[in-house]
Amino acid sequence: MPDRHAKPPAPVGRKPEIIRGFNKILDFRIAEWREGYARVEVELAEHHLNRSGLVHGGVLAALLDAACGYPGVLPGPDGLTRRAVTLSMTTSFIGQAKSGTLSCAAERRGGGKTVFMATGEVRDAEGRLLAIGEAVYRYISSTDRPAG
């Protein structure tokens, strides 16, 4: 049985990022990660649903937060992974899902030495838009460390 937390290989010369903490509890996985872009997925299970049997808005918001954060922290050639914390996030819920794989594609939209901005869209396996979001993150310079 394949490991549901397994990630695709990282670009040559870079170690893969490990899903940790809350995102691991939610079973998120990095499907794609490159400079300025990330795609994070989750296979919906019963624990992702609200009492109406639909994906919980908190899962959608967490998926947006996770995916939007990755485009700004891709490890550099030195293998160091930058860390960032969310300063603000705006989420709009547009559609509903009960099952299947959800995918959040996110892009870095700007920023500088201490902050960056990103936007993301959550879609179901059929491509229906479920949620959109934009977020601002602040780098934590004291936590730079080797990836992995």
C-alpha cells in the first residue's frame, strides 16, 4: 500500500519539504512545488466533512493557507528552507464538495525581504472552483535551516 504522505521527488539538488503538524493531521500532500508556485492536495475523508456532509470551510481555509505559503519558501541552492507565518488571509467560499481529491494551486504575487503575498484557488477533481484566497506572509529569518 503506498504511503499517503509520500511526496513527488524534489527538483534536482533540493530536498523535499516535509508536511508537518496540522497540515499532516489533515492529510495534505505537496503535489507540485517550484519557484513562485505550489499545488497542495487532499483526498477528502469523513474527518474533513462538516455535519452536513460537505467539506468543512476550515479545511478549505487551511488548504489555501498551506498552499499559498509554499511559493514563498522554496529551498534555495544552499538547501536552506525559509519559514514564514501568516499575517493575514482572505477566503471566499464559492462551491461545495463531498468527496474526491481537492487541489489548491497557489502563486506568489509579490513581496520583498520580509513579506510576500500569494493567491490560491481550491478546485475539486472535476475542476469546479470551491474557494479562493489571498494571503500575506512574514518570513521568520531565525528559522532558516536545511530542508527535510
